[in-house]
Amino acid sequence: MNLYIFTCQKLFVKSKHHQSLSHRVKYLKISCIKFLWENMNTDTLLSNTWAKIPNLLRFLLILVPVLTVLFALLRIVFWLVFNDSTAPLNSADLMQAFWLGSRFDLRIILETLLPLFFLGWVKWFSPFNYQWTRYFWVVYLGFAFTLISLVYSLDFGHYAYLAKRMDYTATRFLENPAISGQMVWESYPIVWITLALLLTISTFTLAANRLFIWLANSPTRHYLWWQNGLIGFCSLLIVAFGIYSNFSRYPLRWSQAVFSKHPFAAQLTYNPVHYFFDTWKDGGMTFDKDKTQQHYLLLANYLGVDQPNQETLNYQRHFNAKSQIDDKPNVVIVILESFASYKSSLSGNPLQPSPNIKQLANEGYYFNNFFTPTTGTARSIFTTLTSMPDVDLQSTSSRNPLIVDQHSIANDFSGYEKFYFLGGSASWRNIRGMLNNNIDKLNLYEEGSYQSPVTDVWGISDIDLFREANTVLSQQNKPFFAIIQTSGYHRPYTIPEETYGFTLRTPNDDELKRYGFISAAEYNSFRFTDHALGHFMDLAKKAGYTKNTIFAFWGDHGISGYAGEHVAAVESMSNLDLGSLRVPFIIWSPTYITKPKVFTKVASEVDVLATLAAISGQEYTASAMGRDLLDTQYDQQRYAFTLQYGQPAKIGLVGKDFYLRMHTDGKQLNLYDLSSDVPMTNRAEQYPEIVAKMKNLTEGIYKTTQYMAYHNKRRDK
């Protein structure tokens, strides 16, 4: 303003050289217009305003919007790549996901820049005063950007692999870095991804350095200490609000991401860095004895406890042999990797990917409402051996040294040789410790035990695994209890050179997607597992031990995704995602099962060992959640407990007609009709009595399992 006054005074003096008043006025008009044009244009005003902003704030005003836009673009890419076109988000949910997601992004950006914001005001730490401080902050920002970029990259790969955002439990892959690294190397274009990351990180680091230099050399206004303090305080309030990022008394929390019944809405909303650290902070398993005692009488009745005691929390039930069998039958369990029911021929899949498992189901006992409690192979093996769900929210229970010692009904098969066959290494997720600690005198066969060549990261192929197992089992002179765990139906979907008669099929992409497969490679890998199983059964029949053997087959878990148009809507991830938990369960024996039957009762993986012990004429003791599926005394209360990991984790109970699901704290309770064409509709208000019963039992199983995990010790220890 002083400049303008001075200029006007100067022009007025000069105008006195013009004698006539009209010439003076004209001169002043022309001169003022010229001055205003030169000094009052928009660029000049912006330039003057920009120069008044401290360098640190100018840097943040440039970097924060750039990173926000970058994160938004990555969210758009995530949406384009992983959105289910058969069940897309509606426009309202989509906009809400991007709006909430941008706020999570902003929080991560501001928290990352907090050290620079607090220290950058200090002369000796300012990136604009000294070369060494500039280098320090360039290195810091480059390191932070590298970590964020790695998390984003790993999150994309994790979702492509498991259809869920990367949470803290993904750190389990670091326990076996060689196996995990090889799988990633064989499944993804690591070289190109690495080059892209290096290019992106280098570009960001160089740009940050150039921005520091440019701002340091730009004209800026210097303020007094109290002015700097006032500007810093006001800026801090703005930054704090950006981190708080909410217009209520509570800050932005991950629970706000769960705003829609469409499961992909929350997945799209999450910021991968934010989500990972949320799960890190909130995971873990503890038990509450008081809560367990509150639910004890309900659970004791549900399990049929022989001598209930609410004080000692006794869950043991002893069962005498129900049938007199002269010769102890062998028991062979085959756990099939990711063998989702909706992908199999048993679901009526027109692509007929599993004719062998279908034939076994037609000739034996087939349970078509069988569910694993959770996804994840290690969790499934834990459930099989212990007869309880793995309810550790932070990791897998197999990794917890405090609960690795468990009673298993497998040890009640006295006088049996025990075998476990898997194609890869038993060091994977501490499976070795869990197996060796809980199964007496176990003969463990793993990678390195076989003559067959290693096919990929998962070890030998499924068909070679079955052949190796058959070689061992066919030579036994004593009864045996054997578990064969396949892993071939897994990225990178390798088909070995020697297939023993397997031929590839190539349905078109439309057919594959319509019936629950994402690619021809995945489809043929699923088919090959079934082919390998059929080949094994042929070998077993030729060896002669099928006559005195009870076989059991089931999937370790299903797979999240679009389940296909041939199955109920509840199976797909865009609805209740039961396809990730429903797997076929088949018991087959030409001697001990002479009348095939399809069982529609709800069944759970926790029930497997109790059922096999009963059908094979074993006396056994159960001390966890398993109940004999063939014992009709339990048929009035047949349920399958479920736990879907994530943030927040959800527990649930599958019944004959309804599926109840809620957060682990009992909030966000929903009751779903399994026969409805719109399964995501909450029916809780319509059926309050069913809700009360199922909610109480769900909480009871969850709290009791947490307690059991620490108190289900082997009886001989």
C-alpha cells in the first residue's frame, strides 16, 4: 500500500508539468492505468502472496496435495483392477469410499511429514539453511516414501493373492523367507515391479531435493520470532485437524471404513499403511476366564460334557467305541488346498473340474454344508488337529509357543503308525513344531524326504506327493493313521512335466468367470489336484489297502471371490463370502460305508477327528469343540462357527437357515437368510429369538475357544 501511495504522489508532481487541467487529468489516468497493469495483475498478486509464506509451509503446500493425488490415483487403480464387475459398488458407496479413503491417505501423509513440520522451523534443522540438513531431509523423505511404496506394492500383491488387504498376519510369510520369496518370484514379474519402484522412488527423491533448492533460492519474507510462532501455531492446528480428520468428538477410525454392506467398499476405503498398523495394534489373542465361566453352562450343554463344573471349566467328554470292529481300520485324511465347494463338480459346476471327488462323494458320505472356521492353511491344520477354531487375530496359533501343546484325538488312535505327508517344508509357519509336539511318534515326510523332483516353491507336485505317500502306506503291516496335505492348487499353478495322463483344457474367459475361475491356469491347476487324487485312489486300490481303510477328504478352506452363477448368492465375496469357508467333506470306505448318503446338516472342520474316531470304532476323549457328526444327539444344535479376519474381525455362526455375523465385541450384529436372493438384508429385527440364541452361542464359542487354546493340554503331560 505504501508503494501505491508513493507512486500516486510522484505522478501528481509530474502532472504539474502539464499546464491545462484536462491534460493533467488525462496524464494521471493513463499513468495510473499503466502502473496498475504492470503491478496489479494476478500473477504479481499471487507472487507477492506466495513470497509471504514461509518456505517450510510452501514445501508442505506443494508436497501434501501431490501425494494426496498420487494416493487417490492408486486407489482408482485398485478399484479398476479388483472391482467385481458382477456386483459393483453403487455410486454412493463408491464416492463415500473415495472420500473416506482420501482422509485416511491425508492422515498418513501428515503423520509422515510431522518430523519435518516440527523440526523444520528450527534454524539448525531447516532444509533451507544448510546443505547437510537438506540432505538429511531428502534421505528421510526418500526412506519414508520407499516404505510406503513397498507397503502399497505388497498390499496389491496380497490382495491379488488372497482377496484381502494386507494386515499384520502377513508377517507370517517372513518366517519362511526362502519359500515366500520363491513363491513371489514364480508368481509375479518381480524384475519389472522392482524397476518401477526404483524409478518411482528415485523420481520422488530427486524432485524433493530440487523443490528444497528452488524454495531456498526463491524470495521470501522473514518474520520476527513471535510472528513465526503465531504462524507455526496456526499451521499446527490445521495439521492436527488433518490428522484428526473428523467432524465429531472422536477422530477418524478404521471402523468408519465399514460403512456399507458391500464388503468391497471397506476394502477400497482402507489405506494400506493405515490398515496394516491398525491390525498390528489391535490384533492378538488373550482369554477372559470370567467371560468363559459366564458361557460355561451353555457350552457344556452344547458339547455334552460328562461332568460339568463351572469352577474348574471342565470340557472333557469320554466316548467308548460305538462299534466293534475286529481289525483296526486304517485312516487316511486328504486335505486339499483351497478346495472351495463352488469350484468343484459337487456344486453342479458345468466346467466339471473335479469328477474324481464327485465320484467319491457319490460312493460315500458327503456333507454338503461343511465349513472351515477360517481361511488360511495353517489355521486349518491347527483346527484339524485340535478340534477348535484358530481365533488368534494377530497371527496363526501354530506360531504361538504358549499354545502349541494341545490334546488331539489323533493320539487316541492307539496302536497306529502315524504319518504326515506334505510336498514342501514342514518349517512353514511352525507346522513342524505343532505336528511333532502333538502327534505321538509321527513319521513326518516333507521336502527332502522324497525321490520326486521339486516342482516349484510348494515342493513336489500333488501327483508325486500322492505317489510317494502310496509307496509308504502300501508297505505298512500295522494299522496307520495318515494325513496327506496337498498344496499344488496354489500360485504359480504349476503343472509338472509328468502328469500320468492329465490333459489341459482351455475354456474361454467368459465361461471361466461365469463359473468361479479367474484364469485357465487356475482352472487346470484345480483339475490337476482332482486328477492327482483320482490317480492316488487307483494306486491305493491296486495296492489293496482300500479294503481296510477309511478315507476322509476336505478342503483346508475355500477362496474369496465371485463364486459363479451356478451357486447361491451367499457364496460370493460380494455377499456373505461363504465360498471362502464352504468346502466338501467326504468319508469313503468300500468296507465300512456300504450305503452312500448325502448329509445336509451343518458341519464344521472342528468335528472331523471326533467323527473319524467314532466311525472307525475308537475309544476317544474330546476336550475341545469337536462333536461326532454321525451322533444324532447333537442334531438339534448343528452350527459352524466362523471367524473372518480383518479390521474389524467378524465372528459368526452358520445354522441351517440363518447366518449370524457380528464384530468380536458384539456390535454390528446382522442375521442373514441363507435362502434369500438378497442375502445381505439384515433380518435381525424379524427374528429376535433366533438372534438371541445364536448370538449367545457365538460369543460363547469365541470366548471359550480363547480359553481352551491355553488350557487344552495333552493329558499325558
